[in-house]
Amino acid sequence: MISAILYEPNRIDVATTAVPDIRPGDLLLRMRAATICGTDIRIFRGKKTLGVRYPSVLGHEFAGEIIESGGHPGFAEGSRVGVCPSIPCGRCDRCKRGLENLCADSLNFGYELDGGFAEIVRIPAAAVAAGNVRLLPETMSYGEAALVEPLACVLNGQEKAGVGFGDTVLVIGAGPIGCLHVLLAQRGGAERIVVSDPNLHRREEAARCGASVTVDPTQEDLRAVLHAATGGRGADVVICAIGIPALARQATDLVRHGGRLSLFAGFSKGETAEMDVNAIHYNEITVTGAFGLTRRTFDMAFDMVASGGLDVAPLITASFPLQDAVQAFGVAETGSALKVALINE
């Protein structure tokens, strides 16, 4: 089989590798669609190193077709499935407190386990037993199933920030994650969604997803636009969907009194940001972080997509065969496409 292998920072090559061996209870999956995440790009460029192995196969957003069931009665060869990529230990203090996304002993595809940027992926028995593998309904495409993972992360973030009915939500960054935030906030009843991004194409995508107002922060005063739209109050919720530390500082000027600020995007190792602690204190701003997903949010996101309640398919705007993975990473990194998929037909 072929795999896109990360050998070291800044080096991904497509190479021939052995088909993984499976043990009782494991599944072998023929990857059909895998989408490239911003985290994959940060790992590729050496900006994220924690938990990263060399060499390894990245890819934690993927779906495919079972080609060996390992004797598991719940799945047959040919079954179409999506996969929650994080397998928590279930025993540690964090898991017991419902924070399995923060589990220190979790196994994760694309990190401890070789991920979806390969023709064939081994799904360990522990993932099957934990309920991480879901059968796809006929109406759900492999690409849509791959996007369940980032949607589940977005759901985790919006739950923590308390996005709800009637809110004015400001999303900073209109990449695929920003657009998922727009879709989910709209579904949750947000009254007004403002999106800031310097990229015209991405602002147009955000508008298509349901943004009420889009702003080019290089040409417009974002604070003035937001205050004009809210009668001077600011946003109920500000979501930083791009990992630029300076934007975290700016965000405290954009949240209304008593509002919430979500530092959703990951930042590069060692980066810090100045924050207006007086604004946080005197304006009673709640600042939340959000990392990863749980099996609960994965199942919720899966059901949203499977039922047709959220249309994520248009977010994939470029697709490449697996053997062109290096080119696909280049396109994803430039931002010329919204979400880039690797396809294995």
C-alpha cells in the first residue's frame, strides 16, 4: 500500500509501506477520504511537536470501508464507517471527570497511532470496543464523515463558550474551522454572526455558511463595524479560530461586558500573548480554552451530519488522490482552498 509519511519537520513523502497486521478485535479500513487539518500543517512545519513521532502517518479526520473485520460481529467487510480518532483511557482522573479530550494516556490517530493519510488504516480493538467506529448511513459521504471530527471539536468549543439563542457571535478567522463555527452558531440560534478574515474567498464562504456580516480587518475597523452592528455593546461571544496571539489580545476589546471569549485555535509551541487583564476583570469577561473532542461530541456531530441537520460537504473545495499528498498539503497551506481532502478510490 502507499502512505504519506512524515519523516521529519518539512518532509512528507509518499512511499510504499506494508499493510498493517491486525489482531483479534481489530479492523482494517480502506481509507476513502481524509481531510487535512490545520494541526497537520503545524506538525508538518514543526510548529507542533508534542506527541509527534518520526516517521509517522498523520491524519485524524478520515473515513473508509472495512476490508477485514477481525472477527468482530458488529462490522462486516464492505461496511462504510467513520472513526472518532481519540481513544481515551477511561481510567485517569480527567476521564472520570468527563474530560476525556484531555486524557494524558489517550491513543490518537495521527499521533500514537498511524493515521488516515494511507491506503489502509488499522483500527485497534480498543477503538472498536470504545464505540469510536460508526456505520455511515447511505446518504452520508466519506468526505462528510471525515469532517465530523472537526465539527465535534467546534461543538466542544461552543459548549464551553455558551453559544446560544439570540447571541451575537464574532468569529475571527474564516478557514474551515471558522466556517464550521458559523454553521454551528447559526444552527444554535445565534441572532447575528460577524466574521473577520482578510481573505476574500474565505469571507465569501463564511457568508455562504450564514455569516450576517463579513469584515476585511486590513481594510476596515473591525471594532467599529461590530459596535455599529450591536449598538455599541460588542459581541456576546468572540471565537478566535486562528492561532495568532495578537488576535487574542484584540479580542478582549470586542467582547461585551459579561461576554465570553473562546481561544479555540491552537497556537505554536512557545507562543504567548498579552491580555488586557483589566478588561477581563472589570468587564467580567469569561475566557475559555477548547481542545479536541470527546466521544460524546463526536456522536452529536455525527448525528447532525447524518441527519442532514448540518451541511458540511461544501466545505471541501479541493480534492487530491493520496499519491498527490505533498501537493495537497501545499494547497492547504496556502489557504487557496477551504478544506482539502485526500481521496483513495
